[in-house]
Amino acid sequence: PLPSFAPTGRVGLVQRGEFFVRSVAVCGHCHAADPGDSDGPLSGGRAFRNWRLGTIRASNITPDSLTGIGAWSEAEIVRAIRNGNDRDGDLLAPVMPYEWFHAMSDRDAFAVAGYLMSQPPVNNRVENKPNLIFKAAKLFILGPAVDAVAPAPSRGPTAEYGRYLANHVSLCADCHTPRGGLQAKPDRDRLFAGDADPAGFPANP
């Protein structure tokens, strides 16, 4: 199901989304047209190559109606970020760290969606080349994150709020946690213990 968010909570939402997208999660590390300019247009194209997936390119997340997310609702964007479903319900490649983002609060996730929809559209069609392993895994192993989203802790200089930001908004845990096993799953019992191959998906421009 699509998430919802009360209109009364939207004051300052786009500004908060800008802070998350540009300074906290730094979505431009993957989605910027130029990987060296994370503050530039988030029109995608950066390739991630892995034997488990094939070649997956970062999506165009500008509000272009033909090649980006311009035809999406904010709720559909939030579902993609937190659950890993695209607009048609198809599973996104786990290069997109939706298992970490799944615990992002409604307010923060809708802030990100609102900011993305406020940006200038860029026409840039992105093509993926998933391999047979990933196609089979989507049928038999992988699935969207479906657990209920817990409320975020109260904002403040506390370990609890810091844990929320580090694990589920800024993605520190995604890069700094070691991975293992056939699916290269993060070892959540060893958070922040370091990893020589962050996220398990080598990136190339």
C-alpha cells in the first residue's frame, strides 16, 4: 500500500528534504549526472556492476515526466525509497539501499520526495541490463521491505536520534558495515566495523 502523510505536517518539508538529499544522505553520490558533482542534477546514469545483478544504473530522480519521476506521486516515491518498489510495483535492484531507508519516518521520507519534485526536470533516459541471476532472485528470493515503519525518535542530541540518522537517513551503516554471504547482506551485529567493498557494488561512471 502507498504511504500517506498529513498535510498539516508539511511546513518546512522541502527545506528539510534538501538538507537530507544534499547534505545527509548525499543522493548525488549515486544519482548525479556527474559523479564528481553530487550537488548537480540528479538525472542518474552511473553504472553499478555486480555478478548478482548485471549492470544497474542509478535512476533519473528529477521530475521529468518521460524519463524521471515527474509522473510519480510523492507517495510512490516514498514507497520506492523505503520499500524498494517502483511505480509499477516491480522490485528495484538492491543497489538502492531501501532496507536501510525502510525505517525512515513518514515526515523525513516525504520531505525527500517533496524536495525531489521541486527540482528542475532533466530528460535523461536510463537503461538497465539485469542478468538472469537477478531476474531469478526477484522471482524466488528477493522482495520489498514490508514491515511497518516505526516512528522516528524525538529530534535532539541523543544516541537514539543519532542511531536513526546514521542507520536510516545518512546511510553511514550501509558503507561502513561488513557484508557477507551469497547476497552480500550487511552484518548488523557488526555495525560500523568497516568494509573494503562498501555496499558490495563497485561503481563506475
